[in-house]
Amino acid sequence: MKKFLCLLLLALGFKAYAKDIKVFDFRFSDEKEIAFYLNESSSENYTFFFDEKKAEANVVFCDETEYNELKKIAFECKVLMNSVSNRTAYEEQNIYQKIISKLKTFAPNITEEYESLDDYGLTKINILYTKKILAVNPDIKRMTFNERSQFGKGLVVWSFTDELQTMIDKYYKHDHPSVKIDYSLIPTDQFPDKLDPVLASGNGTPDVFALEDAFVRKYVEQGDTFLLDLTDVYNEVKNKMIPYPFEVATYKGKVYAMSWQVCPGAFFYRRSLAKKYLGTDDPTTIQNYFKNWDAFLATARQLKKASGGKCVVLSTTGDLFKPFQSSRKSPWIQDGKLVVDPAMKDYMKMAKTLKDEGLEGRQGQWSEGWFAGFKGGLKDEYGNPIEVFGTFLPTWGLHYVIKPNAGDTAGDWGMIEGPTPYRWGGTWLAAYKNTKIPNLAKNFIKYIATDDGFLTRWAKDTGDLVSNNNVIDAIKDTYSEPFLNGQNPYTEFAKIANRVNGNLNQGTDQAIESFFGEVVGAYVNGEDSLEDAIHDFKYHVYYELGY
């Protein structure tokens, strides 16, 4: 009996539970054994009844809140087993069917599976679910037998953002109370160093992990080696999702990560300055002043002239990088070679023109002066006030950069798309390729990244712009932002997000753009010509990265 039990546990994926199984072992003289098992210590609860003669097993899965009732039924089954002493009585009194009837009364939903057991032939397994466990875990039927046996052991999740912990604690656990989550929060700057070794070794790997925009492509491009293919999940939801997050997470035709949010960028401007120097603060009219880069430059010059040199269009040329980066037609690397898209040369020229003509505030992005510009507190080297007309920032920039630093300018802001749609930032979820619970990992990612009900609650509670167009369409008209004088940023951002190109990102972007930033500075400051700066850039990329 013990030998058979071990074989059975191994075959059905219960190896990890063997020491926790309490066995009620019944023998009828020399005939085949009948056994009834009750797991009494696992957080995922099930009973297991096996009749070896029939080569048929019945497994009942229940929610842990139902476990006391399950134990009561298990005891009744044990009494039935003890009521007979031989195989003949067992069969004549239909003990097996009586036990199955008790189990079905408790768990009426059944699926059938077949598992090949070495030396024992084909075994039919009836999987019985309670209505409650199906209500809170409707996808459990899709899991492999092994996954179901481990369902309550816990999904290991790593992240660098506490947003995900809030999603788990406040929403996911409420909707999936039987799923246990082992969550770890790791600082962003330490995250790749923590993740890389465990992925390489396969030891201590999380089932699901977050990936930041700066390094998501690094992992996506190693998808076949480390990441679980999520293409099947994507195909189920793609018609309702904003395309670009999936484009970012696609490599060689497979989707390896999914994101619940989109981070399109916009141009934010001071309404009072727009009225003062352009005659209106109406977003539709202001968009015409910034509809393309030629219009942007013309408006920057108009602001300077109308203000007598007091008003600059931006406080820093650094604000231009993300919009121009998204304006490219080609990624940095094509066919193994570096490509400098014309848009990046245009960026360099625009940055130098703004600086040379005094159309920007000569501040560094994220510097004290840059933040001061939001509240109208920027001054030149002589202490004279400088009016900063606007800035390029994404969704999170509105809530976490401009608002906290606006001071008395709150309510004096508006937003438009500007010269081009662009994006900046974001968080993706991926799963380890060799996770033992792939369907549970997929279902978790599907819920967080795509579920209509969850994302509706999340968007309403946080204001986050989600990646699900169904949700956006349902709630977009409910927003009014006092900081933007009543303008609806949700609607505007959603329009931009659906026009962003996510096919430009590559795993080498971060390294390449660090070299690019150095030569841009040299060119803008007059230390190099455009040709020399581009030459230096190509030289560094080739000798440092091999492209």
C-alpha cells in the first residue's frame, strides 16, 4: 500500500504533500486495496478517494472556509468504509457509490481527466469542485492536475513597485481568497541584480515578477530562455487592449509580458501665460500652436517676442528627448547595425536652436530650477524671473511631478498632445518560464493586466490610465481635473496612448542612449559640430557595444 501510495502521489503531482497526507488504509484479505485519504494540513484542501480495483480516483477541491464541512463528510465516508469487512460486502452494499454521492452532494461540479500510472495502466480521475471554489477561482478547471494540487501553496511574486502589493492585497485577494501570494518588494536599482542570478540558475525564482520600462526589453529579448510565453493570453484579450504595451513586450512573434497601465505623454502649459501671450488658453487652439515641431519652434519664438524675453517655452531642452525619441521611424539597431534616425538629429538641432536663441530656461531636467519652473519661481543668473510656458511629461508626471511642485499655479494648467504622441515609463508583468504553476501565473497576470472588473475599480480608485480600452471607454467621461481647470486628462491621454508606437524599443536602448546623451550635450554647448557629435556617438556604440 505504501509503495503504491508513493507512486500515485508522484504520478498525480502530490509529491510535495506526501508527508502531510493522513491515510485511512483498508485491506480486504488478499484482494485489492481500497484507500481513502484526507489532507488535513495543506492550505489548499482536497479529499482523495481511490478504488484500486476500479482504477478510478475522485479528488474534491474546496475553499478553505469549507474545510470543516469537508472533514465532516470525510468522516462519514470513513464510517461507511468501516461498516464492511470484505470486498463482497463492499460491492453488494454499493459503498463506493455511496461515498461518491456524499462527495457530489458537497461538490457537484465535475471534470474528468486521465493520468497514465506506470504499472497500473490508465486511471480515471474525477475532479470535483465546490460551487464556492469555482466562484472565486473560475479558471481552476484550466489548470493542470499538478497546478491544482499546488493551488493554495502560494504564488511567488517579486516587484519594485508597491502598486502591485496594493493590487494584490486590496483587489486580487478579495476576488481570489484561496490563492496565497508570497510577495517581495525589492528596490528598483537592486531589482535586476536580484532577478538575474535566480533566472540563470533556476533556484529561488519567483513565479511572477514586475519589469520596469528601462529594462523590460532586456528580459523580453531573452524570452525563450527565461520567460513564460503569454501569447495565448494576449490572443484572448487583444481586441480590447491598447496595442503599444504588447508591442513593447513582443519578441519574434511571442508576447512575454503584459502591463495594466499605459503612460502616454502630453504637453502641459500654463493657462495664464497662454492667455497673456497667445490670446487664449483653449486647449484646441493651443494645440494648433504646437501641432508639429515647426509650429512648436515658431510659438517658442512668439512667446519670447511677446514677453520681451521673459517667457521661455521650456525650462530645459531635456524635456524634448522622449517626444523626439517616439517620433522615430526606426529603432536604434537594425540588422545588427546602429541607425541614427533623422528624428534624433532633429532633436539635436531643436535643442541647440532653443538654447542659442534663449528660448529655454537652461536648466537640467530634475534639477532644482526645473522644479521651480512649475511654481513660477525660476530665475536667471541675475535674479530676474523667468516664466516657463510648459513641459513635456507623461501621465505620472501630472500627478507626481507637476502637482506636488506647482504651488500657487495649481488650477492654472492645461494639457494638449503637442507635436507628436509619445510614451514614458510603465510597468510590465512576466512569469518564469519553468514555473511549476504556469496557468496560475498566467491567470494572475491576466487579471492584473486585463480584467475589466478589476481595472475599472483600480482606475476609479487611483486615476491610473489603464491599458484596457473597454474600461477607458466606460469611465473616461467621468473625469474632471481641477488642477487642469476642469479639463479631462483621462480622455486626452487615452487618445494619445492608442497612437503610440511600441515597436521601437530594444534591450540595448538604455546603453545606447547614455552615449547619445553625452554627444548631444557637447553639440548643444557648442563643443562639437553635428557631424562630429554623430561620429563620436557611432564610435562609442561600436567599440563599447559592437554595433
